[in-house]
Amino acid sequence: MLRRHFTTAIFLLLAVAAIAQNGNWSDAQYRDRYWAKDYANSSSFIVNNETDFAQFAYMVNEEHKTFEGKTVRLGNELSMARNKWTPIGSKEHHYYCGRWLDNGEY
């Protein structure tokens, strides 16, 4: 009986540790804060990896950038499963108003 409780406690500890390692993509350590650093003077941006995409979402959600009149193109396939994802924009708050191209397709 004691061994089962010990095994359960170890399992729960490992599960909590695994969850703690994976934060939100919008957290600073998961974003490339230099992506789109010249936002005001650029009209085209390429999302090449998950950290670029996380910065893109952060810019829309937290910095209130709409990307209106700008094009964002997906350069590679992304896997966003590693961390929790927050949608880009919302009906009540911020909007993405730019043009999105998926590997050159509309």
C-alpha cells in the first residue's frame, strides 16, 4: 500500500513538473522579440518558426498591432503543441487586419 502511494506521489510530481515547464507561447521566453522589429516601416513579414508566430500573436493581442495594409506569410509548417496557445485577436478586443499567406497561397 505504501509503495502504491509513493508511486502515485512520484507520478503526480513528474506531471506537475512537466506542466510547469510549458508556459504560454506569449511568454517572453518563447517569443522572438526581434521579429517584426521594424513594424512601422515594413509591409511584409515571414513567420518561419513557432517563436516568430508567438511574437506575431503577442503584437496583435498585447501591443494592439493590427498589421493593416501588411502581409504576413507562413514560411514553414509550425508545431504549436509544446506550450499553451492563446488565439490571435478576439471579437471584443484586438483584430488582425492584414493579409495572411500560407506558403504563398491565400
